[in-house]
Amino acid sequence: MRVKIYKKKRQVKVERTHCRNGHPRNADNAYVDSKGSQDCRECRREADRRYKERKRQTGTS
């Protein structure tokens, strides 16, 4: 992890190189939603798969 320190606002911003699940954070693996927040494509794909599996098990569309 690289750390940038902004003295003017006295806050520390961390540039993350990997997501919380260990996938690399780069332009190829970044997903930006309509609100501007970023997600890891791999994590997003896994979450979508789990969501679809839950919906299929409950029988709702």
C-alpha cells in the first residue's frame, strides 16, 4: 500500500493496489457505477453470481 499525506487537510489518503479480497486494482479490473463509486470487477462478478443463485433458490424473478 502506498500512502499519500495531504498536509493542507491533515488527512491520509491510501492508494490501494488490491481490493479487500486480494484482486489487483487496475484500469482493466475497475468497475465504476452510475454514482461514481469503484468496485473490483472480479468481486462484482462473484456478488452477482451469489445474488442470482439466491434468487433462483427462492423462486422469485
